[in-house]
Amino acid sequence: MDAVQNEAASVVPDAATASAEAHPGMLLVPAGPFTMGADHGGQEDEHPAHVVTVAAFWLDATEVTNGEWDECVAAHACRPKSETVRGEHPDFNGPRQPVSGITWDDARGYCEWRGKRLPREAEFEKAVRDTDDRRFAWGNDPPTHDKTVFGSGHPEDVGTHPAGRGPYGHDDLAGNIWEWMQDEYDPYAYRRATAGEGKPGTCAEIIAAQDELRRQNKQGFTGSNPIPTECEHSIRGGAYNYDPDGLRATNRVHHPGKYRIPMLGVRCAKGP
């Protein structure tokens, strides 16, 4: 190896280390195309499979914990998690368990306080699927309890199922707790001209799509939840109380942004 190669070899690891140190607790998801959605199986809002290109971004290695959320509360930048969730589910309140009982606005505010943002739906699926079109975060093998938390009564401490890590090293991308996304939920997102960018339609376009689905009596198009009557937000990842197939990488679910429920939390992203 000549002097130039030696210099390049020393610079690249240093740059990578410096970048990681600038984003503690986060892992890089590299730029590039991946296949989002599926042509078969799941719900119709997961169809069709299509190529999406995303820019590189950083994503929290784990879901935000109760302990991390309480730091924001102590700084008077966040309100406490739902008292109903806290009181009715005392086994959800451990400092290393994922925070839940927070609205979409709560989640966005927390991420902004940390100098971050909510992930987009396409970004989350890229972090789960990589470029090999895997069915679950860890690969194509069905869920087991050494990989994730599902079919259970409560979430577990984050990062305690390393066998279920995603392709870039993230924990709990499938199971444990649902996670708020930045995007409004668009049932026709994969059919729009912006599908290759991973962008949903406008709120007006989303409302029109939902009205059309109701007129056509396509209740199951968006899954088991009712077809929305407002612009709801996407949630991803599945939760402790979910069935195994519901943890698939392509599964799309939605809730009103005002919801503060025990199975819904957040992880943050950073980047373009």
C-alpha cells in the first residue's frame, strides 16, 4: 500500500467514527434504492411493490425509553406520558421500557427537543428491509420470542432481543411498540406519481382517497382499523400485543394524531 492509500485508509475510519460520535445512540441507514411494499399478501394498501430511493439518514438504535422521555419532561419541553396509560399499566413504566401514551405532536416535539425529527414511512421501511426485500427486520424466518416481543401483555426493555436486530443494527424495529411516523397515512400512496420518492399525497388527496374507498365499500383496504375520516398519521413496527404476521416489514397502520394509547411510542431520525 502506497502513502496515498495509507492516508485514505486512515481518513475513512476517522470520518466514520467522528460521524457516529456526532450522533450518539443512532445508527446510519445508507442512501439508495430499495423495494417498498409488496405485490401479494398483507393488505391492499401495501400494494404494489415499487422502488423508492431515500437519502442517507440516522435513526435511533432503539425506541425512546421512559427514562429518556422523563428527561424532556424535567426540562419542561415535554408533557408526561398519559396518566391513564401510566396508571392502568404500571408494568409499562420501567426506565428502559419504551415510552407510550404519547400523541403525534408529543412525539414530534420530543424529537425536535433532541435536535432530531420523526422518521418518514419510507425511511422506516428501508431501515427494516435493506435491499434484500426481507419479510421481517431480522430476515425471512418467522417471529420468535428471542427476536422480538409479540403476543404478550406488555413491552419489554429496549435492546434486549439482539437476535431480532435489523440490517443496520437497530433494535425492536418489529414488535415491542408501534412508532409514530412523520407522514400522514395515505392509502393510495404507492399508486401516486410521488411513490418513487416515498411521499404520500396531500391531505386533500388523502381525504378524497378515503371517501372513494368508502363509496366502493373497501373497508379491508386499509386493514382492520376503520377507513379514516380525517388525515391520520402512519405508525410502523408492530407491538407487544400483535400477531406474528402483523410484524411484517410492509405492514401499514394508521391512527389519529391525538391518540395516547399504551402500544404506541416513538423513535427519532436525523438527516435530510
